[in-house]
Amino acid sequence: MLSASPTVVQHQVTVDLPTERDQLATRSLPRFAELRAEIYQEIHQAKVGRTARHPEIASGARTMAR
């Protein structure tokens, strides 16, 4: 997973699901649910951390250099 600008690798996720897979079968796997939850948690934490440091991002306000 990559961070916002400046972009850095924020978190690496090893996707250890079978190589040959179909979407419906894969979504029912417990490991898929674990990976999805892990990724969602990381995205949520990054978003909360960013908006806590920069409240203007949370409100959607943009600033322009003068």
C-alpha cells in the first residue's frame, strides 16, 4: 500500500491466496476476509492520521499558494 504524496511504501501485504481462483470462491475464503479487513484497517488508519494532522483535508477545503 502506498501513502499519499510524497509517496512511500506504507504497508506490504502478502496475498497468500491460491494463484488460480475465481471471484466468488475467493470471496468466501476466510483468508480473503482477513486480508480485506487488514487492508481496510490500514486505509482507515492512514485516512484518520492524515485528517487529524490536516483538518482542511477532512473538510475538503483546498489551499492555494500565493
